[in-house]
Amino acid sequence: MFFDKIKENLKKTKEAFDVKMSNIFADKKDINEVIDEIEETLILSDVGYETSTKICNKLREDLKKQVEKDEQAIKTLLRKEMTDILLSDEINKIDSIELNEPQVILVVGVNGVGKTTSIGKLTKLYTKAGKKVLLAAADTFRAGAIDQLEVWAKRNDVDICAGKEMQDPASVIFDATKKFNDGGYDVLICDTAGRLHNKKNLMDELEKMKRIIDKNISEDIHKETIMVLDATTGQNGAIQAKLFLEKTDVTGIFLTKLDSTSKGGVVFSIVDELKIPVKYIGVGETIDDIEKFDSKSFVEAII
């Protein structure tokens, strides 16, 4: 079921990749020329320059060790190199859903990435695992944002600590951490205002929220910062992730809108260059359309 969904979501990325790859193998070429064109294809598919170069350098090395150098052999090796990139940070990817301990999750991202909807899906994933969840509606700047999260709280039958419109977001986080500590909850998920990653005052505010969480929540409790990233932004998304990482210690990516883009390759540069694992992907519009990210299925769906 997961593979079918991810394959459908990555249809545009795969189609764009297939067109470029078929052109590469259309004529007989020197093997180095083929790899150079594969590298160009990866870059154009938003894999990123440094990561594309890394993949193709390894491809050259491995091809020297084997006799078969036809199209199928090259694609098989390419899948391996690309999967290895995504698996390189697996050791650091904690499966938070399976943790038998309380945890606090700060959810960040720029405007329009589907952050609040992703929180609703994430909440469903935790409640299905038997966790008692509390939501914090600290997106107090966007009209209707608090109401929107309250709808998701109702759908998931969970409690919510809601601020008022234009209230200091950090004060909402303060109240939520107190309620979390006193209420016997397993998980606190904090919504935050969507913000441009290059607006210093807004990014500083995120740091303030994180300081409150660190101060009010025991250091023994597991803490996460999940960044919701719109796949359609391609390499701009990688830049966003880098700047959010500097301010909030992002521990994982929730990737949305894969079905709307041919730029799914951005996953590789984020994992390779920033060492941030992709933890979740949205695979549709309903509350249950969320999956834990699977590296091998992701690569197989593209190539």
C-alpha cells in the first residue's frame, strides 16, 4: 500500500527523470559522457550540485569494478548510490512514534507549506499508536489559524491549548508546557506561525519558544523539531531547511506536496548536505494520508 501511494505521489518527479534518462541512453556514448549526463539530470531534478557530484563519482568508481556497463547495470548502481545517500543518516533517525516516553514536538516551516494540516495527520499517527496528545495553537498571527487547529483537535479527539489572535506565541507555548506537565500527556505538538526564513525577528521568536520548552520541559523528555517542507520549492526548500536548522536544531523533515511537483530530488541534498532525515511524507489529502519515510521505496519510485 505504501509503495503504491509513494509511486503515485512521485509520478511527476519520475516522469521528468525518465524523459531525461531516456535521452541519455538513446545514442551510444562513452561511459564517462553517460555519467556526466546523469549528473546533469540529477542536478536538473533538484538533487543539488554537491550531492549529484557525490553520487556520480561513486557511480564511476563502482562501474570500474564490474564488467556490465549497459543501461540496466548503470541504473541498478544508480539506485544503490541514491539509496545509500538517504540511508546514510538512518542511524540518527529516531522513530518517535515507537518511543515509550513523553515527548514534545515543535513544528516549524514557512507560510503555505501545509503545516497545520500536517500536524493534524501527525496527531492521528500518534493517537493510533495509543498516545495521549496535547496540541498547542501558537500560530497567533494568521487569521483563522487557531480555529483551524481546533478543528484538527476535534477530529482527532485530543485536547488543545489555544491562544488568542495576536497573543505572544511564546506565552502560548509556556501555558501548553505547564498543561503538558500537569496533565499526564504523552505528546505535546506545538504549531507555530509560518514565517519567512530570512526574517530575523520571526526566527528569533522561534528561538524564544524553544528556550521556553527547554526551560519548562525536563531534559529527560524527548524533544523534536519537525520542519514541514513543500517539495514544490525544490532547492529553495533546502535553503529554508538550512536556515531553520541554524535557529531551531531541526531533527526531521515532514515533506508535503510531492504529488504536485517534479522536484522530489530535493530530498537527497537535504539528507546528504544538512544531515536532516526525512521522517514523514504526506501521501494525500485525508487525515490518514501520512507515512513514515522509507528510503528504498522512495528511490524505487523515481528510477
